[in-house]
Amino acid sequence: MKLFNTMSRQVEDFVPQNGKKVSLYTCGPTVYLDPHIGNWKTFINYDLLVRTLTQAGYEVDQVLNITDVGHLVGDGDDGEDKMAKTATEQRKTAWEIAEHYTSVFYEGLKQLNITPPSNMPKATDHIQEQIDMIKVLEEKGFTYTIDDGVYFDTSKCSDYGKLARLDLEGQQAGARVQENAQKRNPQDFALWKLSPKDQKRDMEWDSPWGTGFPGWHIECSAMALKYLGATIDIHGGGIDHIPIHHTNEIAQSESANGVEFSKFWFHSAFIDVDSTKMSKSLDNFYTIEDIKAKNIDPMAFRMLVVQAHYRKGSNFTWEALEAAAQRLKHLRAFADLVWQGSGEGQVDVKAVEQSFVKHMQNDLNTPAALEVVSNLLNQFANRLPSSQEASDIRALLGTMDEYLGLKLSETTDIDEFAKQLLLERENARQEKNWEESDRLRVEIEKQGLSVNDTPKATIWSRTS
RNA sequence: GGCGCGUUGGCCGAGGAGUUAGGCAAAGGUCUGCAAAACCUUUUACACCGGUGCGAAUCCGGUACGCGCCUCCA
């Protein structure tokens, strides 16, 4: 299959290091607030990647970290600590906040039909691994210690910024006032932050450098090493991670391990709301709950994400979400046809399936893959598929679900009672007993079905 | 100040030098006993100005506007 690699900025043939095994590290949620739809877009894109790799015959070992401590840092400038703030507001500890929002995250995975990653380690369960990695960096001379912690000296890393293609000189020119005058270079970042004296944090640990907590980026480097090895096949994240987080992960991991950190870099583009970035800080984000509050199936959001390409930024509107919901509904009606295979026809459904797969294996071209299916749908307007077509459609839906996770093939046939009602209505229509026919239509609708009388046959579909 | 991205018809969104993307919505119409959550049709879109091509929405240069990153962030 083909996959875009942020490092080379090109679509490349994807070939893992070890035969059919693929090691994948994906940056996960920071659990201190409800995830917003932008977070979910990225997680859905990870899911599409894993599904596509799996379909391509690979065995994917995916790690998705739960950041339950990282947010303790990074509050330097304005002194605001969101995690602590949330904890205070809810009269809970940082630990309780992390636990609560971790469960919210798991619930969201279910609602959006995201296959849970094979391994979801927590940062706080890997403090020792992080300390060990910092020790290695210290022994190799990449670190220095100042008043508030241990820092990584980016000037010791000759290719620092290669992923983002950073222009360090240029950045320096316009850099804001350094928050810490002791830092040697503006890009240097904390590996271990020391707890402020005379202050007890909910989350803090002992270390060779004193009591404190790990820096912003070390958890990913440490957990990737522990679970996937020094060189992984693919590393994923949101595009915002390219210049800082992933850049620093590369610096840490490659300096500590002495080998390339990741062969491929997979980045999901942002979804905007009203043409502006969503962020936890700006408080302009929507959640799955907001979608449900409008009586829209969360799966419609998955549809919205799937019908756009993962590398292109998009703009969220409620109108677009409703359009996606509608499209999903039509796909579901199409899926219902497999139970009604009694018509005539010989459309080449298998060719559509092949085309679908080809698009998916081409850098996850989900919009093109859906397009070929949409074109197929139009051929079944006002007619039922033949038994052969129904069989092929069933196979197509199964394949689509493996790749896209839209749950189209999970429907079952309607029950005998509903079938009987449909039959009775048809008989009434034959006898031109319209009163009885209309009465039965109401009964059928009570079963959650709607009927479409076409010249050739009556086709039912689900209303719920 | 530096780095980078984008601008496609009412909305969302592909494509990317010559061929209708697709979806959703709207309007008109059709089938039908009626109805539809059914079907058909529809005003031929690519920010602007130059350039290179037989030919540009698609390549090059510039302009405008928008957005992102350089600070936690999917």
C-alpha cells in the first residue's frame, strides 16, 4: 500500500521493517476535559490507518498513550494549570480527573466505532521508564540542569527540527521573551520538571534530580521504546505535533537510542469550526454529547470524517454533519437491499469492490473509495438486486466495514411478522384495497420500516 | 520577525493541463391509488493579475484574503 510520509513529504510505498508486523505509535488524548470533535477526527483517522493496514495483510501493534500527567507542565507563561483548575472546580484530585476523562475517552471509542488500540498505556504508569531514558540522555551528554529542572540541549542534536524543517535562526529572531533565562537555546525543552519548593502536587515522583514530574515529551519516547522498540514503523499524531512534540520526541529517542526513531510519520489535519481552530484553551469546541443533543447519530460524524481526506484540513458545520448523516442513511438503505435480493440484473459489484480497495490502499483515499460506492448506489434506484448482486453487495459491505467501520453489514433481516405485513399490504394493493393498504403501511412504519413502491417491486428500508 | 498551508458551484468536499467527482440541500418534474425518507432533471464551480502551453481550475510568478505553527493543543 501507499502512504504519505511527513518526513519526506511524499507518498511512498509502505514497507515495514519486519515482514508482516507493523509497529505503530499514536499520540493519544490528554485526559483532563471531554475530547472534542477535532480530537476524534484524529482518532478516527488512526483507526482508518489501522484498518487499512490490517486489510493489507499486516499485523498491527498499536500503542496509543493516555497522557494523564503531561498537562502539569506548559503552564509557565500565564500561570494557569488547566488540570489543577478542573480538579479544583470539581473538588477532585488530578488523579480522579484523569480517571474520569479516561473513561469518557473509552466511551467515545465505542460510540464512534473506533477499534480500541491493542495497547493504551498511561504516562503515570511509566515514570520509571521515563527516568531511565533521561538518565541515558544525561550519560550521553545531551542534558543540563537548571533551577527548575533537567533540560534537553537541542544544540547537541545536529539534525534537530528535521521533521518540521524548522529554520532555527529565523525562529530565534522572532522568539518571544524567553520564559527561562537559564535555558541555553530557545528550543530546549524540559525532560524533568522539579516541583516548586514548599508546594505539594497531586502528581509528583522522586527522581535522581529531585521530586518532580516528567516533561512534555518524554512519555512518548519512553513508551514507544518499551513497547515497540527503538525504531518503529509508523508514528502518528495531529499536524500540530510536527514542530514541537514530534520534533522533540525524535531528538530524545534518536539521541538516546542512536537509531532512527520512526520510518513513517502519519499526520491528521485539523478540522476547524467557523474557519477557526478549535482548541481546549479557546473553549470553542464541540463534543460527541453536543452531536447527540441535536439528535444526530455520532456515527454521522464518523461519516463526515471518512468522506474527506485525512491530510486535508476541513471546516465543520452542522449542515455538513447533517449531510453526512443523510448519506449514511442512504448507505444503510442500500445495505438493506441484500435481504431483498429477488430482482434481475448483473451489475459488476465485484469490480466496484476492487476499485474501493484500490483507493483505500492508496494513502487512505476514503473520498474516492466512497465515490465508487455512491455511483453503484444509483444503479439500484427503483429496483431490487438479483440474488447474485445481493451476494456481491453483501461482500462489498463487509469489505467496506473492515476499512471504514461504518457498520453497514451488521444489519439483520427483518422478522417474519414484518415480512407478513409487507406481504399482506402487497396483496391488498393487488386487490386495490387502498384503505387496507394504507392501514398496513402505518403498521409497517410502527415496525421501524418505510416502504417504497416502485414499478418493479416494493422496497423497504429502515427508518431508525 | 521566521516557517508553513489554503482559497473549487447554496453547504461539505475530491480531482489536478483537454473528459459530468461524489454527497447534502434547493427548484422543477416523474413513477404511483396515494405517498415517500423513491427516482429523474437543473443554473456547467475552481480568489485576482500576469506568464508558459494548441489548450490552465490544474504548471510558474505575483497580488489579495483566510488559516496554522514558532506557547499546552488532534
